[in-house]
Amino acid sequence: MKSSAYREPEWRVRDILHALGTFRDIAQMLADKGYPRPPIGTVSAWSSRGSIPANWLPAILELAFDARLIKDISDFKGRSLT
């Protein structure tokens, strides 16, 4: 049973990634921010799995905040995150 305080996340990993653009776009956005450019297949795998590795999560959150896709970290929580 879910607690009454539980709030379903507004976004899931796939939704965020698709809202940011193509996998190529996301890889380029990360590189533009100074992060190592992940292979496009890696970004695609995040979407397929519906999870983002913990070491990449801050970078993706930064992109989502910058794109105004999320306004609060709770918009991005849930079982989809690793």
C-alpha cells in the first residue's frame, strides 16, 4: 500500500530523454556542458532500460532543469531511476 504522502512522479526517464531531443542531441548537450560525450548507443540504452546510471544522473537532471522540463527534483524520482 502506498503512503498517502506518495506522489507519482510527473516524468519518467524515457519521457525526459525524449523531451530533451534525439539521443545524438542529448550526447551533444552533455558534451557542450563539459561532460564526457557518451556514445549514442549508451543514451539509447538508458531510454530502453528506463534508468540512468547514478554517475550520469546529475548531468541529465541539469539538462532537464535547463530545459525547464522539471522544476523540482521530486518530478524526476521513482522506480525508473537507478
